[in-house]
Amino acid sequence: MNHAALAPSPWIERWWHLLAPGATVLDVACGSGRHMRFAAGRGHPATGVDRSQEALDAAAAYGQVLLADIEQGPWPFQAQAFGGVIVTNYLWRPLMPAIVAAVAPGGVLLYETFAAGNETVGKPSRPDFLLKPGELLAACAGLRVVAYEDGFLAAPDRFAQRIAAVRPAAQPPAAPPRHLLNAA
């Protein structure tokens, strides 16, 4: 399927305003780049990572791309942080901490994927690919949750969890205490 031809997820569109103007965006398991296209169209430099060269060939039109098997190899963004991290229809539990860590101070995580219950309506149906109740919330501990949903969505029928969460901005160091000096 050519995901670049698809419209962006309504969840991503709905919460996009949380991103700072011009913030860098990482699209995890980007496929052909539908969310990279959305980001680039709004003035955000986008980076996409996927294990499919064919998908990345299409996604490269919208920003930087990186061919990597993030399930078998190392996380390629260990020392990087992004103003926005986008994940849709993808779950690899061992990467959840790295994905959350890739959100810069003041940055936004927009994540949407399949949840328990989806096995009753279609694929994916294996528990390995379905979030457990509250699992996405738990993975985002330390972020400020702006919106969270867990339930059934129609057209196409699916069970999903989705979250919009912001990493608190770095606080400036506290000013040293001020003491009044007695003028003698």
C-alpha cells in the first residue's frame, strides 16, 4: 500500500497544533511518508525511519530518511531529540522507552496504534502487536498527557490506543536566594 497517497491520521491532524513552529519531526516506521508529507507541508523538517527501502524511496521526497531495522538493530537516534515524534500503526515494545526519550523538552509525542480487542475485528490479532489497557499511558510516564483514547474506532473498524503527550520544557536554573545586606 502506498501510504504517501493516504491522508494523515485524523489523530495526528487533530493534535498537530501542539508542535512548536518549525520543530523537527521524527516519523517512526514511516512507510511511504504520509506523515512526513504532512509535516513538511507545515514547515517542519521531517526524518523518517523504516526497514523498507521501497517505502523510503517514496518518503525521501518529504525529508531525510534512514533505512534501519529498528527491531533487530540499534536505535539510530540515541543521541537525538525531536520537537515531534510520530508513530502510527506500529508497536515494538522494546523500543517504547527510546521512542519516548526521543521527544525533546517542550516536544510532542503523537502515537496511535492497535489495542487489545482488535483481534475481534481483524488484523493485527496477535497480542504482540496489540497494546494492553493503559499500556500507552504507562509508557508515557514523565510526559504531560494532553489527550488519550483507548477503544473502538469505526471505518475501518479497529481497536486503538492513541495519545498526545508533551515533554515539559527544560526549566531555567533557579535564581540563587537573595539576602538583603544591612548597610551600616
